[in-house]
Amino acid sequence: MEQWKGTVALVTGASAGIGHATTLELLKHGVHVVALARRGDKLRDIPDQLPKNSNDTFGKLYPMECDITDENTVKNVFSWIDTNLGGISIMINNAGILRKSTLLGGKTEDWKSILDLNVLALSVCTREAYQSMTKHNINGYIIQINSIVGHSISSIFGNKMYNASKKAVTVLCDGLRHELQLVGSKIKVTSLSPGLVDTEIFAAGNCPLVTEGVSNPPPSLTAKTVADTVILALSTPPDVLFAELTVIRVGATIQNHMTALPPFTVC
């Protein structure tokens, strides 16, 4: 992580969960963090959670209230960063939303909110990050917080549009690496796909019983564990990256498996 000390990172969805934990870990490693969230009031006390009586030099926090589905607001944030901080080196696209909304009777506005944030806003932030890095000649790092449902089919009823949004992130990550390759860029891109994480996203999405109907629910990760994995990815040598980093708890699986099978004949 020494290579990133004193550089600037931008973290979306930094007010809670993975974004909050990642912001803290980056600050601990001396990275300056522009933290974005709709709930700006929850960002300001982040420095108070850093270790006390430490000789470490922490990064500086720049908290900003921001709805990243508003493209003009996002552009203004990057313009401010370019002018005042000299561009960004690390982009953590963490902000995401879950809505329990079936394909059979779900509300169009719920589907749109999922795709607007999880796919389009992520893509806008990625584009602006690339342009900022390129403008300032920075070989930076873009990490997209994906999900294991970006690589599998969710068994949860009413979760398929979220599932589709994360499948899109998987495609966009490799597509981004392809375009960067074609233009000769050395910016690194990682898709980080956690399994079940104990955060407020499920309650906020009216889907608190994420394991409903699952006889043996998988053990969940903590936000801190995922944040530590972000640091792991950033710690790779300049010529190496984790293209896809899937993180699950011991005892969990990527694909959903039936716990009991009906009688069948082996043939």
C-alpha cells in the first residue's frame, strides 16, 4: 500500500457498510479520501473512528454529500478534485441499491432505481475517474464492488433485477479492461465480488429476510473483511491485478445448491 500513500481515492456509498469500512482502511493507510454519500451527515465523524494515540500518518477525509445518479453533480465533484487535489488515483465504486421487486409484478421505478445506481451511475463515475487519471498522467486503480450474484443466479424471490445489475457489472469490468488495453492505458480494474455481507442494504431494500426459504443460510461477511480485501487488491505490484476477486465465508458457496434432492435414478 506504500505506493498509494498520499494519493487521492474516491469512495461512493461511504456513509455505511462496505463504503464506510473501506474509507476507514484507506485513511489508515495514508490515502486521502473523497467520501461520497447521499447522507452527508454520516460522513463527518469518520475521522473520529481512526485509532487514537497512533504514530501513523492518516489520510485526510473530504466528505461530500452527493447523489451519484445525478450526472452533473458527479461531474462537478470530479472537477473540484481535479482543480484542488490534482486528480484521483483510486476509484472505489461501492454505492448500490437493492429493492425487493419481482419480474412478475414489480414496480418500474424500483427496477429503474436499481439500474440507475448499480449500473449507470457506476459507469459515469468510472468514465470520470478514467478521464481524471488520464488528465493527470496517473496509472490508477478502479475497483468495482460487485457481488457473487454477478456470477450466479440469486435464489431470493424478487431479487432478479438486482441480480441482473450485478451481472452487468461483471461484463462492464472486463469490457473496461478491454477498452483500456486498446488505448494503451495501465489503469488497473478489479471486480470484487463478496458473498453475503452483513450490512443495511437488505433492510433498506425492503428485503430484510435475505435468507428466507433457505434451510442452511450461508454465513455472512463483515464490511471490514471486504474493506481488507480492497486493501489486498491495492497492494498488488504495478504489473499485476486481481481481475476478479470473489470473497466468501468458509462454509459458503458461490452457486446456490439444493440441500435435499428428490429421489432419482443414477444412469
